[in-house]
Amino acid sequence: MTPRQRALGALAAGVLGLTLLASVASADHVWGNVSGAYHWARTSNPFTLQLGDNVGSAWDSYLRTASTDWSVSSVLDTSVVAGKAGTSCTAQTGRAEVCAKKYGRTGWLGVAQIWISSNHITKGLVKMNDTYFGMSTYNKPTWRALVMCQEIGHIFGLDHQDENFSNTPLGTCMDYSSDPNPNQHPNAHDYEMLEEIYAHLDTTTTLVQSTSSNKGKNQDDLGDDPTHWGREVRRSSDGRASLFELELGGNDSVFTHVFWAEPRERESRNSR
């Protein structure tokens, strides 16, 4: 089945599914709110976001599948290109870098970071932690597909549809679930939300050719330790998902979405 066929099938099932699951799913799963959602500035649709490939052969097929899936959207395309992040996985202005390596027992399975300037995304970063993906629990194609798809979805400005790990799967990678099998790809509601986020055009662009207005130490590489990601502003009730914000001054911030390998300890939640 092609990605477009899968999207059409998901649309038919999604109308009923979203109605039945309205109590557990987010109707507007965006970072911020729909009218002021974080988004890449661009002057036309569809726009193309480059995804820098800094992953090894174990991840290449999952990156390309996620790129193809998200490019089904009517408002955006993605292009997998040579990575520029280097060994430290440093964010690059105007594009997203995708990295995978053994980051150690940090607690997180995958993270997505976006740099924001006045609601516009200026750069994005995705990291997969092979320390956990090398363990029997997560060393499965289904988990690799779900987490890769989800973290890339965050880079566009999408939030989760659901953050209850025990709820019935929604059939989207933007869902947290203990069963990754039905949640390996976007669904129709994800594409609908992208259309809402990118319904308006901008007079400028933050894609590729932009230069960063941020200056200062460690703003392109916040490291792998959650204590460097700023304040934890949100956590799911089961401790499996967190959102951090690091304020850079003015209207600039870095947001970090975290997929924890194990539930987050309550006492670790504080301002940094």
C-alpha cells in the first residue's frame, strides 16, 4: 500500500475513530495553539523541509519511510539530504537534523527540539538513543518506526494526539501507546492539523537560507542531559512524555519534546 493510499484509508476510518476517541485524543495537537502555532515561515505551499541524515544503516529505512509518510501532506514535503550535524548532533539553521547514536542511560528514548523566534521555527533536531534501542524492549522495527515518525512530526509543529500510554491506540505515530504496531505512520488527523497550521503564508522564510538571530553558548547544541533543556513545563500523567522550554531571551526559545524510555520520576520535575 502506498503512503497516499494509506492516508485515504486512514481518513475513512479516522472520522469514526476520532469521534469515538474524542475524550482521550487532542483535537488540536499543535505546539502552542492553532492560531499561533509554531511553524516554519514560508512564502508558498507546499514547502520543502530538508532532513539531514546523520543516522547509520540501522535507521536509514525508518528515516526515509517517515519522510515519505509526512510528504503525503498537501502543505509540505520533506527531503532526506546529507547530514551536517557532526558528531555532537548540532542543529543547523533552516532545516532539521536527525541523529542516532548511543547517548547512554539518559532516560530518554527519543527527543525532538525546535528553535523558536516569534512563533517561527528556525531549526529542528531529532535524536534517537541507541542505548535503549539496543535493548530487547525497543530493538524492534515497530518501535523504531513509531519514534522516528513521531519525533519528525514534532519538527513541523505537531504535538501528540494522546499522551496516555494505556489508551487504545489511535493509529497514528503522534500517539503514545504501549502497542506500537498500529502507530507507525501519520493518520488523516495529522495531515488535517498540518493544513491548519500552515493555512496562512508568511512574507519571509526560515527555511535553509535563513541566518540565525540567536547568539550565545550552547544554543545550537543543548546536549543530551535533560537538566540542560530548561524548565519542564508539561508531563504526561504516566510520566512517559515531557515538554521542556529553554528561554533564550526576547521572543526566542528552544522547546524539547521527550519520549521517555521509562516513566519520568516525579521528584525530578523542577525549573533549571
